[in-house]
Amino acid sequence: MKFGDFFKKQEIKDPIKEAEDFKRAGKFDKALEAYRNILNNDPSNLKAWYDKASIHLALEQYGPAFEAYEKVLELEPNNRKAMHEMGFILVNLGRLEEALEIYNKVLKFEPDNLKLLSEKAMILKELKKDPEVLKIYEKLLENDPDNIKILFDRGMILSNMGKDADASIAFSKVLEIDPEHSGAMAQKGLNLGMQRQYAQSFALLDKALEKDPSNWFSLYAKGLVWKLKGNDLKSLDRRSEAIKSFNNALQAFEKATSLNQNNAKLWLEKGLIFKDLERGNEAIRALNKSIDLDPMNAKAWYEKGVTLKVLGNEGEASKCFEKVLEIEPTHTLARHKLKKM
């Protein structure tokens, strides 16, 4: 040590700056330790609590992060950034209703915050509150009318709500902006099919498959439309034409299941087509596959029971109807079938 060093004033480090330096350097353990020491001496240090929370959040340590943000809000109840990040944590913890409450609090301060509105829409989608999602989408589209993702999602929600005509309009808007959007083609094609506009439906679905031959949904949609057409022809007593439609549906579902082998809904539809074609044993195999993938699907169990009954296996059919009632106690058809056996 040099003689002059004895006379140098010893440097006093700022604890917050030291903690920030550790944080910037990615030395998170040391940074957290530094913030703990600061808070032991000064429990009301807002910046230390916030920085501590942000490190835990970055490390996906959601429990400690949430507790630190709670401290921030005790010290500063209207800290919107802390609220927002608490909402994000609650989403990641699967506590969606609580997350929604927090997002609503922040949006009272910032009703036009598009980022917050988009995130709220995602929460509402998970909670299956579709009408509320649509309201947010209307507001977001006012700001960005050509947002393809929102337009497409809006169409999907409208379709799920059974509003096929409105959904088709939404998908048409997507196709105006991006004529090559195969997803919108497939969805619009399906909606047109459900409205029994068969020629237009098949034209769009074929075009979607030209764009993306590996799109299982386009094949699934094509199968559903052929099935609907087959049922229409069957009701008109045009049985040979109906069988052709059912075979076309089966071909589409077979291609779809080869592309997406773990989709219970596809196997269910495949089973139903085999049933329509009076190919009972093949229907049972497809329905079993659907049940293996989704054991709580009451419809698959019910259709398996109906098919087994037609095949003369009443004992196994009864077990299927009992399973339906276990899953869905108010299932009237299954209860009626059991009474008749």
C-alpha cells in the first residue's frame, strides 16, 4: 500500500447503486441479497421493493415477485406499472379472474391503453367471455382497422357463437387485406358450408388446401361440409348421392387424421361418418380413439353407445350410456336410451 493511500477518503458505496450494478451485470443473486439488506434497514424503500420484484419476475419466481409488488402497492396504491405486472403474474399462475380484476383497475386510469386492452382480451378469451372480447376488438379495430390477427380472431369467435354470416364478413375482410390467408379461406369456407352455400364453400376450401396442403383444419372443414350435404341429400331420400357425400367426408377426415393424429374431435367426426355409412365396427374403432384422447367427451361415449346398440351389443352400450350420465347427468337422450334397454 502506498503511503498516500492512508490519507485518501474511503469511498462509501451507495447501496441502491450497488444493487443496480449487480442487476445490470446479471448477478441476480447478489442483487437480491443487496436489496434484502436495503429493505432490512429501510422497509419503506419503494425503489428497492420495485427492483426486487422486477428481478423475481424476470427469473419467473412469481410468488416472491407478487409479494414484492404487494409491498409496492402498500407504499404507492396507484402504481399502475406494479398493478399491470401483478396482473401478468396472476395470468401465469392461472388465476385469471383475479388478473382480470387488476387489469380493470389499471384500465380505469388508462382506458385507451391498447396494450392493456389486448392483454385483457386474451384473458377474457381464456375465460370464454366472448361477447366482452368482441367489445374490446371493436375498440382495437377503431385504432387499427386492418389488423389481420384481430380480424381473424374476431371471425373465429363469431363462428364459435354460431354467427356464421357475421364470421364470414370478418374472414372476407381478412382476405381483402391478405388474399393468400389460408386460415381465413378455410374458416370462411366452413361458414359458407354451414349456411348450405356448398359450391362457394368447396371452392374456398379447395383453394385453402392448394395454398397449404398440410392444413388439417381445411380438411376437417371440408369433411363437415360434405357430411352436412350428405344429411341434406339423405333427408330428400337421395340416398346414393348422400352416400357419395359421406364417402367424400370420410376421405377428408382420413386425410385430416393422418395430419393430426391426436385430435379427439377429428376422430369423433370420422366415427360418425362410419356410422352414417353403416360401417359400425370401424365407427367403434374411431370413437374409441376419440375417447382415448378425450375420455370426458360425453358425445363420443353416447355415439359409441348408439353404435354398439345397433351392432347388438346392448351390455356394452348400457355401460356407455351410464358413462355419459356420469359425465353429464342431465343428458336426456342417454337417460332415455337406458330406460328402453
